Amino acid sequence: MHEPKSTITNKQLESWINEHSSFLLNRAYMLLSVKEDAEDVVQEVFLSVYQSAESFEGRSSVRTWLTAVLHNKIADLYKRKYKSTQTSFQSIFDTHGEWKEEQIPVDWGDENELINDPEFNHIFGGCINKLPTQWKIIVSEAYFSEKKASDICVYLNITQSNYWKILQRSRIQLRKCLDINWFKTL
């Protein structure tokens, strides 16, 4: 095993871990929704940073650099997981791409009331967690972090066309999940 070409000391790394772990873990958990995955990714971040510390040029803050490494590690995780995920929408649309009659979404009423309803938010969070992994990150980055489509595409290494298709399919799946788990139970 070879020694890493680190330009940081163990004491510096320990300081960075103490100072930035909580922030990185919270960010990772928000994007991954699985505590164990978030913890693993944060560990990978610090290992990677230690092994490639010479690449840090100091043009940004340490936290900015660590966050960029975190996002790359999360993107890698989603890429690995997403390759095995396939979704079919034949049960929702007919052969012409039109809604099947029994699948037309119900009217949700006043969405402002829903935003403030803790029970609805719990159901909504569960629906988001049911999305394929790459879809979750796109929904999270687009709607919760309010990132630009172009930035998300670069981050995930996908085309704009693919981004918009995934976002549309995510909304359809979220709506269907909410129709089943919230609106049809009222």
C-alpha cells in the first residue's frame, strides 16, 4: 500500500473533521435520506480529501471544497444505484402518451394548506423516498435547494433533456403516490 501524497497533517484533517462533519453529514442526509449512506459518503469525503489534499489550491474555503467533494461522492453513489433502476409508465399512459382515464390526477384543492400540514409533509417525504435515487437528488436540488437546471445537469453529468424528463416523471410519480396515500384516504 502506498502512502498518500497529502499536504495536510493529521492534526489539520482532525480539525476539518471536527469543524465540518456535522455540516457535511446534514447535507448528505438531506440529499440521500438514508443515514448510513450519508455517514459512508462523509467518510469517503475525508478519505478522499486526505489522499488528494495537494489538489486544494486555496481559491475557495475549506468548507466549499469539502462540499464540492461531497457532491461528487453523492453523484457517484447515485450513478451506481441509478444504473440498476428502471421505471415503466405504461400503467399511467396509453400508447399515444395520453393519461389513461383511471389515472387522471385528482384535484388537490388549496396547496397552501397542504404545505403547513405536518401529516401531509410526512406522507410527501415518504413519497419522495420511494423515487429512484437519481430522481430524488434532482427533485431535492431543483425544489428544495432551488438549484438551476444547468448546474444540476453538470453535477449529475446528464443532459438537459434527460433532466426535464426525469423531473416530469418524478412529478408524475409523486402525484400518484400522494393521490393514493393522501387524497384517496381523505
